[in-house]
Amino acid sequence: MKLKLQRSDIFVDIGCGSGSVSIQAAKLAKKLYAIDDRDEAIHATRENLKECGVTNVSVLKGEASLLLADIDADCAFLGGSKNIDQVLGIVIKKVPRFAISAVRIETAARVIEIMKRNNRFNELIQIQLSRGSELGGGTMLKPENPIFLIIGGEKC
């Protein structure tokens, strides 16, 4: 929703992990690239795409900062913090709309600083999830670790 994906968009899922972002984005975009440098992530993404019948995703194994040179994308999602400064630098120059997820405060702060310096920061969202758990015949909420979602792109 925040990236305003369109049917004509080319989307890049950087640090694709299990492929869950790619699977959801594939319903909205024309073409996707799922990138990760970990064998287990590439395997999981391929299996999950196959299980969900998703066919418009190319899974690429390797360093995102190198692979992005050959991809022209409209939107990107950065799901990991490996080489975040270098990868974000490329995304800022090449991709009109993007979002970054961060679990560490330091990563969120660094990303926001880089985005502001390049006039590409739009919004910071903290996502907090709690799960119900039984306690004394009732239900209590146990919080999960929060996630920061940082939205960036061209200013409207």
C-alpha cells in the first residue's frame, strides 16, 4: 500500500528471505526480482513461489549491490541490513519508490539519516504486534519485537 504498486511496476525484493514479500507483491506488480545471497533463502523463496503458483518472479542469488546495476525497477523493498549503506545508496539513485524494514534502532536511524541527506525520506512507521496468551483463565498480550518500516522515494 505504501509503495503504491501498479500493474506496470517492476519490483525488487532485496534480502528476500522466505519470499513472503515477493509473493504478495507479485499479485500487484508486472515483474519481480527476489534477491538474496544466502542459499537457504534462495531455496525457501523458490519453494514458496512454486507452492503459491507465482510465476512473475526471477530469483537471483548474489550480492544486491552488484545485481542492482542490471535492474531497472519502479519499487524496491529492502528486508535486510547487510551492506545497507551501499545498497541504499544504489536504490536512492535508481528506484523512485522504496521501503526498508529494520529491527534494530541503529539501522533505522542510519537509514533515515541517509535518506534525509538525499531528500528521499518520506515516513517512519513502527509496527508492533502482540500475541494473545492464556493467563489465569484470561488472555494477556505478549509483545513481539517491533519492526520499523521506513518509506522513501521521490517527493510528491
